[in-house]
Amino acid sequence: MAEALATYVSLDTERMPHEKLSDREYQTLCMLASVKTVSVYRARLLEKMKLANNAELRFYV
């Protein structure tokens, strides 16, 4: 049992850090990697929802 656990733990450390993320966490990472991407999506959200700013967006949520 101890050997199996040691093998499992060592395999986990061989993975790249981003491979440990959930799909949603990875999507967020990709968007955060580019401030411009976040800015574009925010602007689209505001426009499509006919909101003026982050405060109105937050109130909507």
C-alpha cells in the first residue's frame, strides 16, 4: 500500500502545474494571461447586456 501511494504521489509531481487544474480553472488561467482578452470580453458583456459599468454588471449577478 505504501509503495502504491508513493508511486501515485511521484506521478502527480511529474505533471505540469496547469494539468492539475479543473477545466474551468484552466479557462480562467488562459483569460487572465491576457489583460486584453479580459477587457474585450468585459466590453462585450456590458454591450450585450446594455450595462454601463462593472457596478451594474455586479448588481445584475
